Amino acid sequence: MFKHFHEVENFFQNRQQLGMKPGLSRIQKLLYLLGNPQEKVTSIHVAGTNGKGSTIQYLKHGLMANNFRVGVFQSPSMDGVTGHISINHTKVSEDTILTLMNQVYPFIQQLDGEQDAPTSFEIITALAFTFFQDHVDLALIEAGMGGREDTTNCFIPILSIITNVEKDHTAALGNTFTAIAYQKAGIIKKDRPVIVGEVGEEASRSIISEAITKDAPVFWSGQAFQSKMLHMTETHQTFEWQADDMQPMHVSIKPFGSHQIKNASLAMMALTLLGQNRFSLDWRNILHGLAATSIPGRFERIHEDPLIILDSAHNPAGIEALVDTLTTRFIDKNTHLLFAAFKDKDIEGMLPALEQHFKTVTLTTFEHPRAASTMQLQYYSRRPDVQLIDDWEQVISEMLTSQEDDCYVITGSLHFIADVRTYFTHHP
């Protein structure tokens, strides 16, 4: 049993050696031993290559504005073990994790003894449902990778959302849109609606096939609901949103980029379906909640003078969205890039497409076994003037002393951005 939170952290650190293991048998066994808490939680499941976290944040704020207690399970965490699980704006406390772990640990030991050891992610997923069953009105569950074989695919949601289908994690999910969509469509459940963002023809065929098999109604972006950009200010962008048989609404959001309009549109459709179900929702409150939504690590202005932006883009589609937002918002500024990534990501598809838009490019690395070295990154760079600096804290320290009216962008990896956000909490 655990007496102190650091013991829990050490446990999860050591547990990482198990890596990822396919299949749902271990999480299902663990949840069964815990009394199947996932069956006692009203939940929405969100999968997709990009936009899962943002869509969840819009949903959360819309529900919170109507006085619902909203649980969120997200991965990866930007704030250690406790960052995976939150209610409204508050992540669970270390004491809560300690209590939950002592509740779950005997069953972990049982499965370990049966040579069926659950992974870290499976354990954290079980902690989340164990906590949510007594504390939330609705839980928003973010898929870790794919969907069909993902650990989070262990419950029956009231509805599912597939934000998009792009190429990422191809070693595990396949390298065609058909194969990737097949994995993500695995979150579709019998007779439960699924909301689908913009996907290509190959992906849509996989999703349609799964939905037909499950008798699940599908609400397609561009068909069941539409959005249209209206205008932009220094603080918000506003778009028109409309679903079938509804009056159009003007929706304002703080995060910039056309991709964020798509994410917010998915959340609006989900809120529409919830309102048609048993949730009492006031659209004025929803729109107020969406307008107040800020999303950590998604084109986040972490520092103003000089302007430093963090973006968690970590695949080619994410980089494309970042470039689109950057060139729209800061066309009149000199921009500088600090880039780090995992070595197993599509660096060749990200870095050349990104670096051409910056006055200077600095490649760095960070503390993680999967982190690419600066030399590995340089191999994919097409910039003869690229800088290689292993100490990213040194680079940011120099940024903070700049007297120029320039813009600095830090991107390439969710885990790297989490480290940088932690740095800024200690160096405001």
C-alpha cells in the first residue's frame, strides 16, 4: 500500500517498462474487480487524430456554464499523474490519487500474480472511472491512441465523437486512412449516435460500415451541421453554426485557427444531442461558456512581452493547422521557431513544412527516451542556417530577454510542450 504520493509516482515510473500492450482484457478484468465503475458513469467518448482535447474543452465549458459537474480524462497529461483526471477546472489532488491507488492496488497485485499485469495507462483509466462514479454528472473520455483497441474503449458512451482521421501512430494503427479510420470507428457503439468531423472518402467508408453494423446514427460535419467563419478580433474569432431544423447561431471562441472552429462545431453538435436527451441546457449559457474557453498548449500565448506561443502540434496535420493560424494572425511579425519531437514521429512530414515560415529555426531535445536528438532532427531540416541547442531552457531564457517585437513559437511534441509549460510556471 502507498503512504505518500511520491511512492505512487515511483510506481508509475517503474510501470512504464511494461510499455503498451494491445487488447482490452486487462482493463476489463480490472474494472470488473472494482465493481465496473464505468457502468455507473454517464460518458462521452472522443477519438480522432487531432482536436480531441480541444473538442473536449469546448464541451466541458458549455456544460459547466449550465452548472454540470464535468469529469475529464485526458492523455497524455501535461501535469503528471494528477493531470489525467479533472473535474471542471480542477485536477484531482495528490491525496485523491493516493486514496484511489490504495483502493485499486490489491486488484493490480492480483492481476500481476496471474501474469496479466495491467499497464500504467490501464491503471490510470481505472482510477478515472472509479473516481468519476461518485463525483460527476458527465465524463468526457479522450481516447489514447486509435480507438478500437485503446484502453479507454471499455465503456458504453451516450454518444461518440470522431474529430478527424489523419496519419499518425501508423506503426500501430496502419498507414492507410481506411485502416486508421477502422481503428477509430471502434468507439462506435450499438444504437448510440456518433458525431464525425471532416474526413476523407476512404475514412468515411470505414466509419459508415461500422455505424451500419452497430445501427448507430451518424451526424456528419458539413451535412447534419455546418459552420462558416464570420469575423475575427484581437481576442476572439466568431463563426456561424447551424444544425438541421435549428436557427443559425453566432459562436465566439478565443482559440484561433480554422481547425478550432471545426473542433467547437463538433462540441456544439454534441451539446445539441445532449439537449435533446435528458440534459437541460440553455444556449445562452453554452455560448458564454464557449467564449470563455482557453486550451492549454493549443496556440497558447504563454508569455506576452516578448510574445511566446506554445502549440502541441505533433503530426503533419497539426503542423498544417499551426502554420495556417500563424500566417493568418502574425503575418506582420518576425517569427522564430523552437522545435523538438519524438524520434518515432513523422519528422520528415513536419519540420520542412514548418521551418520555411520562420526567420530563425532552433532545434532542441528534451528528457524522454523517445525524444529525437538535435542531430536526428537536423537530418530532416532543409535550412542551412538552422541552430542546434540541446538545452531548451537556455533558448527560452534568451527569448525572455529579447527586446524585439517578435513572435516565438515552440512546438513539435505534446510531452515537450508539457515540460515547457512547467518551466513557465516557475519563470513567469
